[in-house]
Amino acid sequence: MKCNKIYISLGFAGLLALTSCKKIIETEPEFNRERSQLFTTITDYEYALTGTYSLLRQTGYFGSGGQTTSTWANLPDMLADNMVQTGEDLGNWSQQVNWNYAADDADIAVAWQAAYSVIRQANITLNNIGQFSSTQALAVNRIKGQALALRGMVHFDVLRYWGVNFDRNSTALGVPYLTTEDKEIKPARLTGKATYDSIFKDMRDAEVLLGTIDKSINTATNRTSIDLVAVRALLARMYLYAKDYANAEAYASLAITAFPLANTTTFPQIWKDESQAEVLWAVSFNAGEGSPASGVHIGSSNRNRFRPATPLINLYDQATDIRFPAFFASRPSGSVSAANPRTILPFAGNARKIVNKFIGRGAFTDNVVNWKVLRTGEMYLIRAEARALQGGAKEVLGLGDLNTLRAARVTGYVPVVLVGQALFDEIQLERRKELFGEGHRWFDLKRTTRTINRTDRSVNSTRLTLGPTAREWVWPIPQGEIDANANIQQNIGY
């Protein structure tokens, strides 16, 4: 090839910097290189791990934007009975709210793709990292442990929406479990049991690896990565779903020992990112990186698309429960300040009840805060439920956990005495109050096979009831996946 043949693509100005035609022709594009040429140092794997974490912020996972909400952050409360769709939503999420989703639902496809993109990036991080085991073993443990935990957690999250049954040994359809980043693979769905087997293997392997590492993963003021405590907290959650109550109790206890409950002063500061008290792991969000709550609460969108349900609000003692002013507020609509576009200024209008839990850092009201994936409050409720369902002497301990959490949240709280179904019901009630807006309500109702009975609605088209055996508790596999993968099976009814 002659030099004049590459003038068109490079341009005259670029040619002034060339030293020879041969050098230009032989330059290999970065994206065409083999993996072995790109991942040549442990630092390369550090970057890959950072990329895995960043994908948790994408729209469809913990992030929201445009017409798509955060699938594992706000949507579980919108799907259930904690949040009420308002006319300000303009019908963007009516299909989800009314459980009218189908295999060609675009938002469901976005959620599926978002989850498996995180999994693929985790697998890229894991691929051949063992080459450094002999020279940098502790660094390998730290990186590999986090990547395995992320892979296990995301598969578990997929199971929560698309899985048919949460029992540990269920033979019903689970989800595909990917352990390679090969884009050409066409995986079949595992059974629920086989899905759990893979999840728990990844998580237990991560627990072992993160027990021996080269340096601390988090600090007292920054807990935005998965460390040993976070892995154990995730395991507590997973074992509760799997109905392995002894393990759920044990792992929740480990997390509680490591991170006590916040006091009444610091608890409200958690939601402004002014305190890391009882935060076991949070996904970081900064200005320009999206939001876990955009459009759901008054903020940058200047619309209150979903408001807290009145029956939920009425569950709190507004005078004594420190959660009430931290979670909710009444205010008029707003306008953006020209001086500070991240702040919403109130103007005359009808006051409305809003979710204040994720409104923003400090005085900001732009919905940009870290997403708290795991907190000690949840661990107390996991342990309370696990103990209550084991019965006997454990039931008394479960009651103690419930009373301890309530005493930390309600001024002047008087402990109660409960047993059996009454205790279980109160634990579920406290989960609804404590974990409001944190991505649990839909899954709590699903895993305990309860009925949704909505008694509050703003949009007349909103459906009010969903029975425990309805097909809508299980999402359809996206049609695009069905079309591309002959090995995958659709859920019944779609």
C-alpha cells in the first residue's frame, strides 16, 4: 500500500505527525487486541472491577432516567402498595403499576439487559485473574472476591423478578447463570435449586477470599464497595429468601456485630449521605452519574410521579418515630433555581406529600444520593424473622430483635410481647416501615405469598388487587431473549 492511499482517512494535518507509512499501517486498534494483550497487570483487573461497579448505576438497575425507573431501587415499592402513581407521571409506568407487562415490555428488557451486562463485566474481571495468584495473591483475593459477590448478587436479583419459586430446593424454573463473558453463549434456565447452588457457591467463595486481602476495601466514611461484611449481609438476605433460617440468622448476626444500629441523631443523616452509620454497602452516585430516584420524588424532574401511599404513612407515629420526617415531607411543587440548578425552590401551588428519603445530599434536592443496598436495620429484621420461624427459644430472640429495632426508631417505645403468627405479622409490618423505598416491598409480598390490596390510588385506571397465585408475580423473559436464544424457556402465561 502506498502512502497516498491513506491520506483520505487520516487527513493532511495528521500526516504532518507521521514518521512512516509502515508505522501507521501496523498500528493495531486497541479494541482488536486479544484479552491476553489487554489484561497484563493486576491494575487492569482493578479497572475492570471499577467498571463492574459503575454498571450498577445504569438505568434499569439502581439508576433511573428518562422514562425508565430503577428496577431494583424504586420499582418494587411502585409495583406493590407503598407508592401511588400520580397524574404527574403521565402514564410512563402504567404497565408496571397495573401489572400489565408482557414479553415485549421495553422496561423489562432494559432490566434484563442491565443485569446481565453487570454479570458479563464481572466475568470479564474474573477471566484469567488467577495468572497473578503466585505473585499478588492477596490482591487477587480482593478483586476476585468482589467480582464473585457482584456476580452472585445480580443473579439473585434476576431470580427475584424472573424466578418462579424462592424455596431453596425448588424444581421450578430459575434463571440462566453465566460464568463466562462469551457473548455467543445461549444458556438455558436452571432450576431454582441449581440457581441457588451457583449463587451460594459464588458468595461463599467470595466470603473466603475477602477474609484474606492485601488492603482494606472500604473506610469509615466510604462504604461503596463490597467487603466481607457486605458479603455476609447479602448472604443473610439470600438465605432468608431460600428459607434457610439458621444461616440467615447466623449471617445477619455477623453483620449486626460489625455495624450497630444508628442512634436517633445519626439516623436522619444517613439519607443525606452525612453519616455512614449502619450503612453496610452503598452504590455511589454523584452529579452527572444519574440518580437512584430521578422522577419518583420531586427533584431535578420537577415532577412528583409517585407519592407515598396514605395507608403506609398512617402506620407511623408521626410524633415519635424518627423515620417519619426522614422518609416523608409535605411541600408545594418547585422550580429550578438559576443560581443553583441542583436545588429546587418552592413556589405557590398545592402542597403534596413526597418521598423525602432520597431527595438529595445536604440542602440539595436533585435526587442524587448514594443508594443504600444494605443496612443494619434490614439485618435486624432478617434475624427477627429467621428466629421467629425457627420457633421455640429462637422465637423469643426474634421478638427481642423486633423490640430492639423499634426502640432505636421510636422515642419512648414500650416493648411488646408477641408469639406465633402475630409476631411474624409485626415483623413484616416493621419491614414495610423500616425498608420503605429501598427495593423490598414487592419481593417481601412475593416470597411470603401474600395478596396486594391497594386502598389508595390517584389514577383511576390503577389496578387494586393481585392475588398470591397470579402470574404477574413472575416477569416474562424478554421477547428479544426468546428470539435470540432457542435454549431459554418462557414463564407460564406469557
